[in-house]
Amino acid sequence: MFLPSTSGNKRKNATAALLAALLTSALTGTLLVKIAEANPIIDMGIVPPKSTTTPPSVLILKPQNSTTTTTSNIWLTLEITPPRDPDTYRPNLIEVYYSASWLLDKVYVFQDLPHGLVWDKFSNTFEIERVPQGVNSLTVTAVYYGDYYPYTKPGTEARFMISGSSTVNFAVDLKPLRIGILAPYPQAYSTSDVALTFTTNEKTSRLQYCLDGQDNDTIMGNTTLAGLPVGIHNVAVYGMDAFGNPGASETVAFTVAEPEPFPTIQLVAASTVALAAAIAFGLLAYFTKFKKRSH
């Protein structure tokens, strides 16, 4: 009786299994190719932001625009809202930096490269040291990374970067305005026109004086308080420096006195004496001359 070889059967089974696997793989590959051909995903790479994409909003809460601080260290408080577009999903914040009028380079306050993990509103506070005196400008910029899907039509995708910024202008004034009155002195004056002179420790954008609690009068500098009535008066000077910060002098009180009456009685008496002396001198000269002729 002839028995088939066991090893031959195994070879046949293995060959059949291999053929089946190859056939299945070929069929699967063909199916995948057909699916890919039917639904291709076209990567457009990095593209500019579309006009429909709203840039991120950067709101600077501190320092506020057109304000003045009296310290060289300031706090930068900001709030950033992500960009918006119907064809993108959760853009990522990758960096936040500021540039300033007193700095050569920009300063990064947040970095999460390359793609970031911050998708929602971002807010934080940072300290900026050694800000110089004067009017300064500060610009904060936020940069986002995102994907468009679809980009131009179904089956396309692209990546984009978009930024938004905001600027504030503020002043640092480390030297308060001081005003010192040099005149009038706290004394009595015999004239109704009294000089008002004063000094300031820095340039001013506005000067006024207040006399006897009346409305302020605007002046360019030293002036004269003219036509003052007899009595006690008081005056103070007010001003604003180049940054709009106010300053004031002390209040000085002084007096305009009644002028002394003209001494008419003494003048008449003096005139009478002078006249009598002149007459006596004239008579003496006459008689002396007459006496000489008699001889």
C-alpha cells in the first residue's frame, strides 16, 4: 500500500496559504488604491491666511493708553483671543512678544513652538523693568498656527500662521512738577501794581495763577498783578508739566497799603521860610549897597 508523503502535503498547504495571502493582499491594495483615488487628500503646505480668517485680538489692559505712571517699573497685563474661521479648528498660540520704543529688540513673554498647546483665550501679567522717563510706545503681538480643512475644496488641507497686535502709548514721569514763588513777598506794598515771578523745576505745558480765590488766569510766564485795590491779597501759581501732571506753588499773602498823603503843610511852611529868607537877603543887599553910596 502506498502512503503519500507528509512533507509533500505540508508544502502544498503552505503554497496554498501563500497564494491566498498574496491574492488577498492584491485585492486589498487594489481596494485601497481605488479608495485613495476616489478620496484624495491634497496637502497644500503653508499658505497665507484667508481673508475670512479673523486675526487674533490683543487687548492691553495695563498700561492703559494715554496715561502717566510715576515709577520706572510697569506691569503689562494682556488678554488674547484666538483667530476665528469656519474652516479651521482650534488654532494654537505659539508665541507672544512685545516691542517698545526704548528697546532695540523684541522681548518674548510666551513661546510654545512649533505648534503650541494653547487654543483658548490667553491672559497673563508681566513686569517690565527700567522703563525710561518720557513718552513711550509699547506694541504686543500674538502669533497663531492653524490648519485649514478643507482649504479650497473637500479633500484639501493647508497650514497657516496669523498674527494680531495692539499698541499703547504712555508716559513715565519720575520728577513731579514743583513751582516756587519768588515775588510778591509776604509784606506791604505801596503800589497797586505788584510783580508775580516764580520758578519751575521742569518745562511746563500750561501755567495759571489764582488771585484772591478768583477764576484762574492763564499766563506764559512771569507777569504783573496790575490795579490791585488796597487790602490783603493772596496768590498761587498752578501748572502742568509736559506729561500733563499738575503742580502747584504755595499760597503767598501780601498787602497793598494806602499811599502816604503828600506833606502839603510842611511844604507850605518850607516855602514860607524860603521866601522870608529870600526877602531878608534882598533887603540886606539893598541896604548894604545904599550905605556904600552914601559914603
